[in-house]
Amino acid sequence: MSKSAAGFLILALLSGVLHFSLFEDTQVTLPLIGCGVFAVLFVLALVAGRRIKFDPVLR
């Protein structure tokens, strides 16, 4: 896992925990939106990391 993917994972978890600790009702808040954005960026960083590290041996 790349450093950017790990950073996005930590940010997504922190914003999700912040949402659940501050708001008891099920409503859309800024930390919840941030959690979704960081989760999408985490998945994109994982995909980009796989493409960059892919090194086929052509013989």
C-alpha cells in the first residue's frame, strides 16, 4: 500500500469516527461527506499504485 493510500484510509476512518461521535442522528454531515470522498480517493490510490508497480517480464 502506498503512502497516499494509507493517508486516505486514515483520513476516511478519522472522519467516519468523528461523524459517529458527534452526531447521533442519521443525517448527512460534512464529516460523513469527507469520509466518502476519502474512501473513494483511497480506492483510486490503491488502483493507481497497482498500475505503477505492475512490471511484467517480457521475454
